[in-house]
Amino acid sequence: LMAQHASQLIRGLRYGMAATGAKEGIIALKAKYQPAITALEPLLPENVRIHILPDVYPAGDEVITIWQATGRRVPPAALPISIGVVVNNVQTLLNLAAALETETPVTHRTLTINGAVRNPMTVTVPLGVTLRDVLTLAGGATIPDPAFINGGPMMGRAMSNLASPVVKGCSGITVLGGAAALRGRESSCIKCAKCVSACPMGLEPYLMAKLSRRKLWERLEAEWVTNCIECGCCQFTCPADIPLLDFIRMGKQEVGALIRARAAAHATKK
């Protein structure tokens, strides 16, 4: 999208800056995306710059991107706006430009079909078409009994119904087969702390997963579960095949509900 719609992206960014009163715009991307950098550089206004991110995962996370591009740190359980930053993805800024310039609503989504498919590709499709239709565009799966992931292999979620529609939050479809499609058999935690070392947010995934299993929501909140970016590094590195991310996601939802209920009760008292 950056390479093919560079001018529209710059315009969308400037509209966003005007709406928020931002004095500087930053486009953060990895050095390997050279076609995008080449397309963007000649179009940069004085108050917009490109920041090159390291080619590591998960460099594109919101909190990590802010720290690397600005040197500012988002406090625990806070939003970027609390430190004077607003983050938008490329698709959002393109949609913003289309909305303001031609009054075009969001009717399409660009997504990637990758993995064990005949023709891996990135396509733009209307919202509402089925995931099966999108897979057909890529020639379908090339393996028997494939597994389908809504999103990427680390943060995506397994899909059981290909008749589901493409919605605004769908970024891609990953098709896996063989050992990659199977979840390992869970065993006991061996206290290796690999999940702790892998966590880019400095959290303790093994502890948060355990607290979530036991439904100790207030204790889980105290362990800063809301800071988890759901990158999946903990689960990927766990030699015991414990579904750490699954339990942490469940815990985040419960803690989020707890926080909202607490805020509502406080507002009612006022």
C-alpha cells in the first residue's frame, strides 16, 4: 500500500496531523521495504520524516514503534495519546484521505493470502466477500487438511468457518499444514523462563497464564496484563507447549471488563 499509494498516504497523514494538531508526522517502516521508501521519500513535506525500524519481530507494535521512533515511553495501562502520540496504520490513513477527498466510505480491505496456497498474493477485496472466495483467488490450498489462520502465524486466530466474511479488521489469511498446523501436546511448565526472556514488554507470561487459569483477575491486573501486546513470542518459545497466549488473551478480556465496570461505578457515584 505504501509503495502503490504513496501520495494518498502522505495526504492522509497530513489530514490526521491537522485533525490532532500534531507538529510532526513519522512514517515508520523496515529498511527491507525499499520500494515503499523510494516512493515516499520524494513526497515528504518538511514536517514529515521516515523512521527505519529494525528488522525484528515485533518491531511494528504500537508501543514499541513509539519508543523507537520518538524515544517516548507509553506508561503501563496508558494510551499513546497520554504522551502526545497518535498511531494509525497505513490502511486507516488511506481511508481518511478517501473519505475527505471523495466522501468514499470504507468498502474494501487489502489483505494478504500466504502459506500453503498455489499463488500467494496481496489483494484488495470488497468487505463482505467470504474467506473462501479470497482463498479461491489465490488458487486454493496446496495441501490436504489445511489449517486456516485469520492473520499471521504468530498473532492470528484459527478459523473454523470459511463462509465468514472479510471485515475491516482482517489483515490476511495464513494457510498451514503438517506439523505447523498442529498444536503440541501441553506438558508441565519446567520453569525455564524462556517466555520471560522472549517477552518484548518485560512481562512474566507463565505467571499471567497461571493467574488467568485460576481466574484471579485482580492479581492479573496487578501483573500488568493490559500491557501484553499479544505478539505470541511466549507461546512460540515454550518447550512445554503451554497455550500461554490463549490464557493471557482470556485474562485481558476479563481484566478489561473489570476496569470498565470499575470506571462505570465511579462515574455513577459522581
